[in-house]
Amino acid sequence: MTDIGIRPRDGSAHQGRFLAAGAVVALLFVALFGRLGQVQLTEHSDYTAAAAALNTREIIVPAVRGRILDRTGKPLADNTSVTVVTLERRVVAESDDAARGLLTRVAQTLGRPLDELLARTHLCGEEGAPPAPACWSGSPQVPIPIASGVDAQRALSLVERPDLFPGVSVEAVPVRRYPAPLGVNAAHLLGYLGRATDKEVAATEAGAGVITADDLVGRAGLEQQYDTALRGTPGRTTVSVDPRGLVTGVVSRVDPVPGRDLVTSIDASVQAATEKALAREMAAARTRGQPADSGGAVVLDVTSGQVLASASAPTYDPNVWTGGISAKEYAALTAPTAGTPLLSRVTGSATAPASTLKALSVPAAVAAGRPLSGTYECGSSYRIGNREFRNFESRAYGPISFHRAIEVSCDTVFYDVAYRSWLALGGLRGADAKDPFITTVRDFGLGKRSGIDLPDESAGRIPDRTWKRAVWDDTKDGTCRRAKSGYPEVARDDPARAAYLKALAGENCTSGALFRAGDAANFSIGQGDVATTPLQMGVAYAAVAGGGVVRTPRVGVRVVDPVSGVAQAIPPGPVHRAALPEAVATYVHSALRAVVVSGTGAPAFTGMPADWPVSGKTGTAEVFGKSDTSWFVSYAPTNRPRYAVSVAVSQGGHGSDTAAPISRSIHEALRLLPR
């Protein structure tokens, strides 16, 4: 009989299945631990950054801007503070009425319109936000500045009642100001601040330093030139935020580093005297019937090139930019009737220097082979070809020396010397490199930027042969068209001027590329197309006074850390020695002194204290269709030159009438400085 029943399970098959399952589990654990190890060892920083990006935000904390000081420590630009009331954004988000009830109580306490405070709770660009500047254009992670420039006592009463004013804080926020010590304006020296552009922000994101959209940066003058040092290094505060983007705490903080102070060479007392003299004498010129529409004056230290004063008119109040300029204020500054007050007439505006250039024409004449001991005819006019060049500033004196020609400002002496030099060079076939008049003025720094530490400096213009050819190539088509068509639009109101312009166009069409004899004659007395800035002429006369040493002008002297007091000197610019033989320098010094004692500048300096002898030269530049530009460039004391003063007033008349009296007032202020 065969037993029928259930067979026992195969033990080896059961064990195999168990081992297979175990192996799978083991492999899963190996993979899991491997992945954990990979995350911990190789991807830790990536996950940390991702977590931080999700849960934290970084807020840039601006640094306090460095001050701009005069040479004695008087602040020309510094910082003040305004009281700002802020509100935590979470209070707005968590309240049922968007904090309207709270802000109503705040508005009543501060005496401010409720709508003004409510508008600030909206981020600019979000739905329902009012237009800028009513909305808040700053970071959504910082408290909202709902009111600025409020009464401090009223503001502090808010924080005394946190039960009534939850989330409200009061801060003292620094803002730029220009305190005007001794009444100093110095707007064109100091410059101003403006909101950073998208381009500037993007550039810093590429690693050129941190600038945010909320930052103010230098826009002109020293504020622009030394912006990096003045701006300092911003701080960073990392805050934690909730899913709504509201701040829940502070994770880390790096405090900002304040900007360094800039100590300048400006002397506030001399700057004030320069500004007052410029304004007073321009007003006096207008009472005499001269438009006197703009002017500039600059004072240089002959021994170092440092700038003691620089004044430009018309000017403006630099405080108008503080806190952001309004559309109305900006329109007033840029209106055609305002006279372009943002332009510096010291560094940015070039005009014909007229007879002030004769101080350089004497060394040029000597370089051309004309003896210092010679005599030269000073007639009432000088003929070159079919054109008469008249003696503009003085009458006929007959045979005179170069010394006397500078003293009485005789033009015809220099016409003759320049014309003979032009002929000796081959006339129309001459070369710039061999022209003693061109090489001399360039040697003294004319026709190029001086290198001063201020932005937007004009290079002026030295109309040599190369320049003449370049301009003709660029303009010949239009010039030749005008030579045929004339100027009918001008003829309707001024037929004489239209006829002159047509004749000039005809002449320039056929020979405008050539450096003609008339160009050489005009060049020698600073007329024609020659154009220089008051700064350039100041540098040139400082070089004449200093024996031919041409120095780069400087305003910045050193930057100082406001915390440690450690100072870093600003290096001086390049220096070179112009070709000025000692005998020629002595001769020119004597002639320039005679101008003030008995020549064209004497009336303005009558009674000047004997212990401050001044040497200088008048200039009266003719400008077609306008009144003359008044020039006076000088230095003192004559026996040991220390300061050079350059003054030019557009449409101010004769140099002796407007610019010379301004110079005298400046020298009287310089005389009072410690010696």
C-alpha cells in the first residue's frame, strides 16, 4: 500500500529565495548610504546654497560716504542725517486692513498725509502701486521707510507706545550735504551724486565692486573722480524669510566699511574770495552794458601744481541734488535761459586766450631767431597779402622792444614776427614740427588736457597744419555748398553777416586745408581758431613763473581712513620742463611786471600793497557776433612766485575792465595766507 500525503518543502529552494531578497535589500542600503555619502561629501555646498536661496535673503547695507575737506579740514561735503520712520513689512501683510488703521495713527502723530504713508507700503511695479516716487522702489526685505525728514521728537513718541504702533521704528539715515564754509559754493569742483544706473549695477555684478540700484554714485567733480574711495565698502545682512518673503530673523551680518575722507588743496578762504570777486565784477560789467554771461577763475600753487580755488559762473546750489532732484529743479538747471550752469568754465570751456598768449610768443620768437635785444615796428596795422591786420589793443608806438610790446599789448609786432617765421618755414609748405610758435605753446601744455583730477576736461585747440587739414576733410562738402548757396536764412535778419559768412565759406572751400600766413599771424596773439581753458593758461603762466616747469594740476591731496586715521597720499601728476632759457624767462618776467605797473593792467592794480607785487597780462579776445572775452592771467609775488591766477569772462569786455579787477581781489586774499 502506498502512502498518500503532502511532501515536505524543499529547504534549499526556500534558502535561495531568502538569500536573493537579502541581497536586494543589502544593495539598496549600499546605494542609499552611497548616495548619502555623495551628498555629504561632494554636493554639500550645492544643497546648502539652494537651501539658503530658498530660506534667506541678502541685504546690502550702504557705507557712510567719506567727506570732502579743504586743506585746513573744513568740510566742503559731508553727511548729515534725517529722521526716518519705518514699518516692518510683515505688519502690513498680517493685518486685516493692510495696516491702514495703524498708519492713520502714525500720520496723525507725524502730521503727514495718510495717503503719502499708504503709498509707501506698495512696492514700485506691483499691482495697484502708485507711480514713483510715491511707491517704495527699494528692497522688499527691508523695513519700509514710510516717512522721511520728520520731526525727531514726534517720531520718537511712536516707539514709546509699541502697543499702538507695532512694527514701527525710527532711524537716523545719513544724507549728503554741502555745508558751504565761509559761503563757499564750489559746485563745479565738488560735483553731486545721482542714483546708480542699470549699467553700473550690472558692471558691479561682474566683479568690479558692489553697487546696488539704491546706491548714489558720483556724477561730476570730485564726487565722481574719487567715488570709489569716498563710497567705501557696503555691508551685508543675511536675513531669514518665510514663504511669503517676510523677514523672520537675522542670520549673519557684515558691517559696512565707511568711505575715506578726501583732503583737498582747496583753501576755503581763497575759494570764497574768488567766487565773490567773479560774481561782483561780472555784475559790474553788466551795469556797463556788457553781457558778461559766464566766467571762470582758478588759482594754482606754482611750486606744486595744487589748486587753491576754482570758481565758475553761472553756478548752482549742489544741495539741490540731495535726496534726489525734482523734475522742476532739473528743468530749471537745464533750461536754455539758465546759461548751462552745470558746465565748468575753468576746465570744460575753451575760448581764444587773446594777448595772454604773448607771454609764450616771446620765447617762440626767440626760438625763431628773433633777438631779445631787437626793436620791432609797432604800427596801427599790418598787411599780409590783401588783408589788413589791425593793432587791436593799442595804438601805434613805432619801433619798440618785445618788452614794450607786452607792456602795451602791441599786436603788429607779433604779426610781423609770426609772418616772417611762416615764410622761413616755407610758407604753405611748412611743417608743424618745425614751427616755433606751435611747438612752444604745446610745450607749455596747450592743446591737450592738463591731467587735472577732475572729469570732463576740455583739451582746447591748437589750430596747426594737421588740425586744419583734418577739419577741412570733414567739412569741405558742406563748406563748398555754402560757398554757392550762401546763408539766406541769416540774410533775412543780418545781410552783412550773411555776406561775411558766404565769403568765408568760399575762402575755406578753396584753401581751408592750408595753414596760411593769416593763420600764423592770428596764432601769435591768441586769436583765430586758438582755444584754451582758464586752467590751461593758469598752468602755462605757473610754468613761466617757475622757470619753465610745467606741473600737472591736482585738487586731491590725500585720502584718510576715518576710523584709523591712516592717510594715503594722492601722487602728483607728471612734471616736465619746457624750453625756456633763463635769459628769456627773466625778460618775460620783467615785461609781465611792467604790464601791472605801467601797462594795460595798471589801472586795476593801483594801490596794490607793495609787499605783494603782481605780474600778469591782459587779454581781450574778439568773438564774432558777441562782445569780447575778458582775460587776465598773472602770478605773485613777482620776486618769488608762489601763486598763479587765471581769469576769463565771456562777453566781459576788455581784459583790464573785468578780468583784471577779479584777479586783484583774488591776489588780495592770497596775500593774507601764511608765508
